Amino acid sequence: MEIISNNKTAVNTSEVEFKSTPDEFEAALQSAFLKKKKNITVPGFRKGKATRKMIETHYGEGIFYDDAVNTLYRDNIDAVIKEAGLDVVDMPNIEVTSVSREDGVSFKAVFTTKPEVNISDYKGLKATKIVKNITDEDIDGELKTRQDRNARIIDVTDRAAENGDTVIIDFEGFVDGTAFEGGKADKFSLVLGSGQFIPGFEDQVVGKSINEAFEVNVTFPENYPSDEIKGKAAVFKCLIHEIKGKELPALDDEFAKDISEFDTLDELKTDIRSKLAKQAEEQADMQVETDLNNALIEKLEGEIPDAMYENRISEMVRDWEYRNRFQGITVKDYLNYTGQTMEQFRENFREPATKQIKLRLALEKIAELEGIEATQEELEKHYEDLAQEHKMEIDKVKTIISSENLSDDIKVEKAFDLVKNSAEIAS
């Protein structure tokens, strides 16, 4: 494959013309014939037994052109990009300008390329580190959480339902006197105060008793996924079968012994304070890093192609679906449940995607300006860490993540370390 021309036609856009030789086109035609001949019938021949010449005579000499052209493009486009010296960020817009056995195949490709960016004054950035002071109320709150986590579930028979209880309830919903789809359930387990149901429903269950039949009056939100009932008033006929409450353990030395390695409640409190202080320190550090990142984003100069943002959003959508796969939730399911369109769903990721792209470009530029490189020792250490993290053989990790990509990640990390180490961080 030969490059005929390579021209930058606009910011972040390059047009490349390239062509195959007649011999390369002939080889691609022969390959297409060998792949397709078994499914081609020519009168007078058994299926798959006709020669290429007979097939081309019967169906026209262009019968294999599309497959051959696609093969030439697919097998050569990476080499063309490399030879042209382009850093491509999106699939190219391809045009086949000519096809003939005598001259081969000519292509014109318009590539969206990585932007040329600039950044300055990235050293000496100012940030303030604010570490939260741990109070007795924070300790009490953590103890309450652990107390609640270790509560015993008991059947409640001597009182009405309260917030925090779990009720086993039957309900059926009606709008304008007519039952609606999805509005009925028997022996449904509902935690009161969880916000699991539409606003107002759980509040009206509070105070009701076992075997008590009652009605709940609510109005569906205007943004409710179902067009048939959103914004409408509804009546739910309900009946409570069971009430389950929590019996909290006493906050004493025995509680400390049961849930920790400590013998007294005071020792447990001291440990909780230490851990909360460490968390507060880490959160303060993370906020400083976030502030420095935002400052770098503000200092970045350059026109960034929309394709970079859209590609990152697509990656984040795939990541979302991967994380939710164990709950059996697909993006399609989520859209149906929330009433969102795919465009609206993607828009949720636009701001973080934009920040991530800009920050990466800023740090890559800093690494370039500072001459930052990744050493072989750093590469091997990162491969070892990844292998341990994912419980994989290191050689397998190396087949998944190229040394070039990992090297780029290391340079970005070192660039941020440079920025952070040079920053003026007040307390």
C-alpha cells in the first residue's frame, strides 16, 4: 500500500490518499474467491465447484470487488496510519476513489487526530488542604452504624409500624378507580423510611398495625417512567401481614468484644477515632488532588475534537453495564425503568468524560515538556502490580496491555507527581 498524499486539512483533521498495487488487489480478489466459492452456484457446475473465471463470467467481474476492497482496507489501514505519522482518535471517513484490475484500489481517508495542546504555569499551583476534625459525635455515629449492623431482627406484635421497620405488605394501586399494571404485589418486603417507594407512600404505612387494612393516597411524580400514570393521583389498598423490627445491642464492653478485637468500649472508640482521622486525612489529600486537577484543566489550551469526548462516554457506558452485570441490569433495562433515552443516559457521563480527557491531555503535555519517561524498572513494577491485582500471570497481562500504553500511563502519573510536589499547599 502506497501513500499518495498526506495533508492537514483543518484543526485535528488530516486527509490521506493511498492506493494498493494491482498485484495486491489481485491477491485480495483471489482470497475473496476462496472464501466465498463454496456458497456460489453456477449453472452446469456443482455448488462450490465453479472456477473463479466462470463465476466472474456469469455474475460479472466485480462480484468479489467489495470483499477484496474491504480486505485491503482492513489489513492495511493501521500501517497507513503509522506511515503517515498520525495519532488518530476516531474511525476515519473512508472513500474508495477508484477500483480497477489495471491500477488497483485508491482510497481517500479523512482522519480525526489527537489535538495539539499547550499548557503553562503548571508548577507552583496553590491549593488548601482542609482536614475534618473528628468529634465525639462522629464516633457516636460510627458506633450507631455498627450497632445497627449487628441488630437482631425480631417479630413485632405489640405495636404499630415505625420508620426503620420492615413490613410484609399486600398492596394494589388504582388510578381513576382502575387498577394499573405493575401496581400490585402480595407479601412485599418494604423497609419503611428507605425511600424505596414513591414519596408519601411509606410515611402513610407508619402507624399501621398487623392485619390492618388501609389506603395510601399518593401522586406519581411528573417524571415517573410510565406515561399512563405519571403526575396522576393514585390510591393503594394495603394490608400488613408482618412487622419486623430491630433489637439493638447495648453499647458496652461486651458489644466491643463481640464485634472487634478490643476488650472495652473505650478501646473501640479510640480505634474508631484513629481510623476516622486517617480517612479524613486521605479525603483531604484526595480533595487537594481534585483541586490541582481542576486547575490543570483550566490551564489547558487547545481545540479538542468532539470524537474524543464521545468515545470516552461510550467507554463509560460500557463500564457502567459491566459493573451492573451481576445484578442482571443492562443499559436497555435501565432506560426502560427510568424512561430515559440513550442520548439522555450518555449525557450523564459528559461532564466527567470531558474532565478526564482534558486532564489526560494536560498531563501528557506536561510529561512531554518535562521530558518525563518511564523506566524499564517502572514498567516491570506496574506489570507486577497489575498481575497481583487481577490475579493473572504477568505474561498474560503483557499480552493485554502493551508496554507503550502502560508507559504512557506511567508518564502521566509522574507528571502529576511533579505538579503536586511543586504545588503550594496551605493547611
